[in-house]
Amino acid sequence: MTSAVKNESPRKTTGKKGLQQHRNIGIMAHIDAGKTTVTERILFLTQRIHKTGEVHDGAATMDYLEEEQKRGITIASAATSCEWNGHSVNIIDTPGHVDFTAEVERSLRVLDGAIAVFDAVSGVEAQSETVWRQADRYRVPRICFINKMDRVGSDFAGAVDSIVQRLGANPVPIHLPVGAEKDFEGVIDLVRMKFYRFLEEGEGRTYEELEIPEHISDEAQLHRHEMLDKVAEYNDQLLDLFLEDKEIPEDLVYEALRTGTLKMAITPVLAGSALKHKGVRFMLDAVVDFLPSPLDVPPVEGTDIDDESVKLQRKAENDEPLSVMAFKTIAEQTGDLTFVRVYSGVLEKGARLLNPRTGKHERISRLMKVHANKREMIDSAPAGEIAAVIGLKNTITGDTLCDPDKPIALDKITFPDAVISVSVEPKSSNDRDKLSEVIGKIMREDPTFKAQTVEATGQLIISGMGELHLEVIINRLKSEFKLEVLTGRPKVAYKQRLEHKVETEARYVRQSGGRGQFAVACVRFEPVETKDNKLEFVDEVKGGSVPREYINCVAGGLKEMFESGGRTGYPFVNVRAALYDGKAHDVDSSEMAFHNAGMLAFRQAMENNIVLLEPYMKVEVRVPEEFLGSVVGDLNSRRGEVSEVDSQGDLRVVRALVPIAEMFAYSSALRGATQGRGSYAMEFFEYRDLPRNMQAKVLAGEDN
């Protein structure tokens, strides 16, 4: 058996570096699958860092927030960049916990490709399913890395099969692992048909290239044939050779794999163990070989700022008009640090840009590249680049910045609604103003975090994606901002809808000497499916019964009640309101009178006509067999609907839909029921009608 110890990639790339040699990628997966460790090994291998820090020690480069180091999880997406094989690679390490799904959402919106990391023992888990769907929605091509092949119970074939079964994807293994668990020694590259043995002493930089051992040669040939069968349709020349059973050049295989990946028809799969530095270099090669450059993705789409029906496009070229998207904000003492993706044109320091949402101009005072919490000043960022800006005054996540002479509004990032809330108040009344300021900062950073003051009580209510989300924010208030706060118990973020179609006549008439207030609005309300669950307002006024200048005022009053929720305080969803008649007075009518008439009309429509909606969570619980009965029984007692029970090794996986109101403090209940051996994950699924008997309790303030 011939052997050669190597410390460079099997495939070398040459040529002038340009946009084709650029990659913007994210690393995504379920919590604990090893995303941050993968990123750490990439940075070490590319010599961006010279010593690896471990997540479990709180020393990972990308987990630089205090809360991340304390908990051993990623909370905020972190950006960095490195060089590999003649290519520049921007990497965003995203969180795996569902409570921080906004970080994944906004990252995928601006990335061109992704590495999906899976645990070789667990395969596809709850949150990996969620991020996969998010990547599908944003049309992000990806490769898969089956991590932790050295763990007890690792099963490469099982993990690949779970990608098919749970995700409906078309995984194409290009690696065949040799050995598993403590005997995991290397992989067979099914394209080059070589055996790469990992050297324990090489820290991932070196490996041994060998001929395929005879005892697994037949198995390797079988898997190669399966791979070629799946990719042949993406290259005509390869297909002809495959059908004729002739020798196929490896370059044709790489071309076919790349074409299929970019079309999102296939997903190449590799194997390794990031913690032990095994297989990371080959994953980096796959990033370069198969994931898109900014030139490989379709032009970014947007709309004319004066007419949303007019669609515009911008290509990833430096001589195109400038278009930039802000996708992440970090509020700092010296001003907000805003991460941006340059889609077209060149972003230069000192540039004056238009924000179409606000209609205001912003100046780029400082421009930089960011490596976790370190910064490097730059003068410009070309098309396809990810950079950070200091100096933006009125720009938030999802905003477009563009050339004022050739404006465009890029498609926005959508975020899920909050499902849980708590009340917060400072221990010292002197801290009230500081608390408001800090809450404002956190809201700028995190689009899924909401805060509002209840006018009747003056109470500050904060809302988020789950208990962990709010717990992290409250801990930040205490540790980072030195604010001592008192919190109420968690509350469900209910919503409400109208039950029946109803017509109302709202008469807002006030006379208190001098000029009065007069407005009559006749509005028909219907519960309907609307775009984004928002209020749909229809103007059906005939004959000028409501003067044109007052129609928008009625709409404004309706919208205010729709969002505030009236006496219940829960926002509405899916309402169509048609203003079909009304009356005005030549002297006493005013914009305010018709605004109030709109609010009154909505209040009247609510009388004995509302249904509360509660958030249901998709829950996945993993427990040893002996605890299965008690866990299923407990979920049923929480109004849960168990949809399936799977086996995975010596564990049983229970999947269910459960109202979030029944899931508070579930982690401690599960620990007690399973002697600490159970684990669970949950994510928002949908809103459903709250049972009538429970609705009465919630409205009476006995629940929630």
C-alpha cells in the first residue's frame, strides 16, 4: 500500500482571485451538533487563529459574549473570514437554539451557501429541520458534514437516511467513513477513490493518502456507483460515460456535483470529527468546490421605492448601482455596529446612501472587516462582500441602503412573532430611564425581541421567542448593563381573531361648547386569511358620504385597535375591514373624530365576537426506553398531541404538538421524570384557537 503524508489539499486551485473565488457561507445545525467547534477548526486550519478554544471550556473564538461562554451555546451569529486554497471565505456561525432563530433567519438571507452540520449519533434533530427549511426558503445551496463520527453510537448511514426521511432532501455522500466510534480512522474519497487516514499528531493539518484497502474496495466501488448514478444527470458527458461503463475523469464528477448543488437538487455529504480535527480540511475543499460564489446566485431582487409593483434587479458587479442590506446590528457605546452585505456596486468609506424605508440619507463614517470581536479598518467593500459599518443613525435589521440616484428597496427579512412575555421593572426608580434606553438598544439588535409599556399600569412588558431567549436578555441587563431588575412570571403571547362577520355603525359625537366632534363610520368586519396576518382595509364608500380626506383617518383608527387589541390587549390577526358608509359634519368633523370613529367601530365589532389564539410548539423529546410511557403520559396531560414515536439507537424520540402555556419549566419536569437522562427541543409551530373554557379564564386574568 503506497502512502504519502500531506498537509495541503488534494485539489489545488490556481488563477487570479476575483469574485468567482469568493464564498459567503453560514454554518447551521441543531444545538450541540458542533457548529462552533467546526468554525474554530476552520479558523485554526486556515491559520486565522493559532490555538483552538473549546466551546465546553467557554473559550471558543466565535462565542465571545459572556452569556455564550457561560452556557456553552451560541446566542449571536458571529462573522469572520479566512483564506483557503486561493479563495476568500466569509463565515457566519449561527446559533442552534430555536429561541435565537432570528440570527439564523437574517444570516441565511444574506449568505450564498451553507454547511449543515449533523451529529453522527442523532442525525436530523428538531432545530436542524427548522434551519434546513429556512435555507430552502432563501434558496441557499448547502453541503452536509456528519460530525462526531468518533462518538459512541455514531452511524453515518443512519444520519444520511435521516436527511432523506426528515428533510426530504437528496443527500449524495462523497465520503465513505472507515471505522466508527473510537476506531474512526479516515474516509474514502468516492470522487478520487483514495483513502485519507487522519493522523492523530497532525492537528488536522496533515493526513495520509493511501490506496483503498482491499477489504473495503468492493463497498467503496458500490458507493461510488450510487454517487455517480445520482449526479450523472447534471453533466451530459459524464452521463454518456456512466451509461457506457467507461472510466470517468474526476473533473467531470466535480462539475456534476457542483451543478447539482447549485441547482439545490443534491447535497454532497462528508464525514469527520471536528473536535479531533478530522475531515475539516476536506469540508473546506467542498465549500470551494461546490458552494456558490456571488456570481453563481441569481441577481438580488427588489422594488422601485415609489411603486412596489415595479420589480428591479441588481447583479453582483462592481459597476452596478450600489445596493446594500443591513442584516445585523450591535448597539455599542460609540454607536451602532451594523453588518452589511454588499449586493452590487462598491461600498466606500464616506459614501452617502439612501435608506428607502425612512427616506433619509446615511453616511458611512467607518468601514471594517470583522473577525468575531476583532476589527480591521478598510476603505471599500466590493460587490459580494460582507462588512461592518459604524455611523448609521436610523438603519435597522432588514433595511436597504442604496445609491440615492438609482434607488431600490431589497426584499425584507421576515421574522417570527414573539410567543412569550414577562414584565420587567427596575429595583431602583432611578434606573427607569436607563432601562428604557437599554431595552431600546436590545430591540435594535434583536428583531424578535419586543417591548411595550402598558398605558393603564405603566408596566413594561418584554416579549421573545422562548424562556431561554428572555432569560438571556434579563441576564444581560444585570451583568452587561449593571441593571438590577424584578421580573414577573412568564406569560403567553396570545393573539385574537374575530369569530363572525359583523357590521357596525360607530357614532363619535362630542359636544362640549364651541366646536364639537362629529364622525359616523359604518364598517363591515370579516375574519379572513390576509397577507402576513395583517389588517386588510377596503374603501367601499360611495357618493362621498365620508369625505376622501377622512377615509385614511378611519383606517388609522382601525389599525390602532387591530394592533393594540382593545380591552384584551392581545393583537388581532386576519381581519378585513370595509368602510362602506358614514356621515360627516361641515363644521364639527375632523381627522381626529374619524380616527376615533374607526377605533370605536372595531371595539363594537369585538363585543362577544372574539376568539383567543394560543401558540403551539413543535416538541421533540429524546428519552431512554424505560421512561417513554411517563414522558408520553406527561405530554398528553399538557394538552399535547403526540404525532410519532421513533427509535434512534437506544433512545426513543417523541414528537408532539403542545401549547406553550403548558411547557413553562418543562426542562426541570423532564429531568425529574427521566433521572436527568431526557432532553428536548421545541420551536413555534402555529397559533390555534384556545378552548372556550380556558379563554374565559385568560380574559378574567385567572390564567397566564
